[in-house]
Amino acid sequence: MTRIQIHVINTITVILFSFITAQVINQGVKFVIKPADFKNYVHTRYKPTSTSLKSFNEYQSMLDSNFFKIASADSSGAAVISSEINELVVLGTISGPPGIARALIKKQSESSAQIYKIGMDVYGFKLMKIDNAKVYLKKGDKVEIIDMFAKEKSPGTIPAQQSMQQSSPNRIVKSISKAEVQQKVFNNLDNALNGVRAGPYRVGGKIEGFKLFSVAPFNILYSMGARSGDIVKRINGQPIDSTEKLMKMWESLKTDSRFVIELERSGQMITYDLNISE
């Protein structure tokens, strides 16, 4: 074997040994180092976090609270208003324009009633409207209606002492003392309005009288001859076609001594000759 051949064989042997050694080292490094890093990477990146689960009772306490509930209207406020309304009783009304409309209202816990005009305060409510038998009271955004008939007592029988002198079927003469008028009407307007429902009587939109929708037997108007359903047409010959005339008649009651009142009762005209004596 020549020298050159020996040298070539040695060179090839060295190269093969170096290659095999390099492969062995490379595989060893991959086995020892790379899998460990990959495992750490996996555990670091994807390892799920352990959390403690709440018990059902803990969630139930949250559901039972008002936190997740939609706020609703406060029912206690409506109950209070209803209770306040139930304490009020309408004893009498005069319907018509605001200048003449009146309502006699009493609180059940109090001994006396009071007369109210439209717009006045009635135990925390504002009086908005007066009808023949109803009053409309407002508090906040709520309007309450009190019906006079809902709490009205039975009128009972007519007292014997209130009988009237009847000179003819359609004409009745009645006398009353000025002191009684002063005491029962002007000195006690609450009593004069108690048990009365009255208002303008309209036909085709025009006032053609003043109607007494209801007159209780204990009211002074009853003792003077007025009855429920009467329509006052004229007083001393003057037609009652406006509230102004009615107010003038009311004022004249303080000074005049005689009133001739023409009214319609059950379709018939009746004349009352009312004398006010000293």
C-alpha cells in the first residue's frame, strides 16, 4: 500500500469518527435538554389554574338580595294615600264655576267639617274638581275621587215638626225667623252645606236653574221646604240663569224678609212663599 492510500484512509476514518461523535453528542443534548424545556413550557403556558368553587348557598344569598332585581314602584306610598282618603267623608257639595263651587269635607277622626273651594289644600291633597256627588283630590301624580253616596247615611223619615203650611196644591207658605237663619246658615256654613248636593241646571249648555240633587232631612233647607231633585227656576220673579244671580240671592238672604221661590218638582211647578220674620 502506498503512502498516499494510507493517508486517504486515515483522513476518511477521522471524518467518519468525527461525524459519528457529533451525532451522538447532538442526540444526547436533545434528549437531556430539549424535552425538559418543552415540558416546562407546556406546564407554564397551559397548566389550568385551580380555583375554589363557591357553594350553592353562597350564590343563593346573592340571588335573594335586591341587587339583581329591577326597582319597582313603592307600594307603601299608595297604601298610605289610600288610607288617608278613606278617612275623609264628603258631607255636601255645590257644583259649578270655581267661584261658587264648594265642598263640605270632614275627617272621621275630627269632630267638625270644613268648607273647601277648588284649589284649596284638603289634608295634604289639592281639591281639583267638585261634581254633584264627588270631589277630586290630587296628591303627587295620583287623583283620588271621593263619592258622597259611598258613605252617606240613610236620610230617615221626615221629622213631624218640619211639616209645612200648604195653602194650595202648588203654593206653599213657610215662615222662618231671622235668628234661625242667622244661627243655622250664616253663623254655621258647615251646617248649612251638610247633606246638600247642588249645582247649576243646564239645558243645551245654558243655565236654566239651580238643582238640588240631594237635601238631607237634617239640613235647614229641608226645613225650609227644599227636597232632593228640586230645580229652582226663579227667585222673586228673576230667572236663575247665571251663578251671579244666585250669589246675589244668597247675599239678599241677609237683608230681605220675603222670598218667592218658583221651582220644578217631579215635572210640576211649585211656588214657595218664604217669609223671614224678626
